[in-house]
Amino acid sequence: MVLVFKTNIFEQMEMHVRAILDVFSIITTVDFNFEDCDNIFRTIESTNSKTT
């Protein structure tokens, strides 16, 4: 599943957001699209696919 979120994150904040998400060891991939006018936070991939 791919979730797409409009954000107010800009390129200078990306490193900080990635550092926060790095705390969660199951997250393997994070993708931002800053070329889109909505600064899209497009995907998070994880090693655990279980949902509650």
C-alpha cells in the first residue's frame, strides 16, 4: 500500500524528519517529492507489514 500525504515540510527540514523516523527501526524507506507544489510525503516502507 502506498499512502500519499500533502505536507508543509520543505527540503531544509527533510534531514530532521528523517532523523525522527530513523528511531523506528522497522522503517526502511522514506520518500519526499519537493518538486510537487504540495511537498508530497509519498511512501514509507517497513520490514513489518502487520497492521492492527
